[in-house]
Amino acid sequence: MSQKAVFIDRDGVINNDEGHYYIYKVKDFKLNKGIIEGLKLLQNAGYKLFVITNQGGVAKGKYTEDDVEMVHGHFLQLMFDNDIRITDIYYCPHHDSVELCDCRKPQPGMIIQAIEEHQIDKTQSYLIGDSERDIEAGNAAGLKQCFLIDKNSSIMPVCQTIIKQ
């Protein structure tokens, strides 16, 4: 049975990335306003929740995959503490300046992988991002609709729109 899902970009959507080009330390990971309420709204409406994030600082040697995993572990604990279940987190450790891949947004590789691994119905699924590359990836994966929000703003208005569709 296919499930509906929402794919959410991390830096600038889930967490505030103001003043940081890369977020790879737990102390710098601060949730954006409305993220808990927005994710709960989507979860309660039956959507599986996925995080899709480029982490090119790994390929550039700025931080390690262990650093990424540490931040994601912290995020998942915050979600668990708020009764939110993130189905999965996909991240691309590559960067165009170092190596080409099919997972780095705007390529749809991470989204397609999630769709296949979790039996997601892309015709009932959405993406929330803060950059054109997020939107391009969602469109290339064939999602129903992709929403571009202002960086570090609340996702609540978009979440309310999604659950009304």
C-alpha cells in the first residue's frame, strides 16, 4: 500500500541557519518557529515525514558524516520528545565542486530513493524547501506539489495548505 509523504529540507526550513553556512554542531542547531506544530499537523493528517538535505561540507572536508549523524540524532530526539516521528532522513554528502552525483539537489535521487524504499505515492506527496534547487528536485521526482518558503520562516501556512488538499 502506498503512503503519502511530505519531504522537508533541513537547513533554513527545519532549523535556522542564519549566520552559518554549514550547520554541523548540535549547539548551532535551532528549530525554526512553527516547525513542531507544522510537523504535528502533517503527521496527524497521515503524512510520512522525510528530511532531504544537501550536506556538501562533508565532501569539502568542513565536517564529517559523524557530525551530520550527531546533528540528526539530536533532531530526532527533539522530534521524539514532541511525539513526532520522522520516517527517515536522507542526506547527500557530495558537492558539485568535488564530485558529481545523482543525490545532491536539484537532482531528485534522495527523493526517488525514499519513494522506492518506503512505498510512497508521489502523486499524494509534497516538498517544502527554501531554495529553487529544492523545488527542482521535488518536481523532477514527480511530486504532487512543491512549496518554496522564505528561509528561516514558519512552515505552518504551507502545512495548513497541504492538509486542506
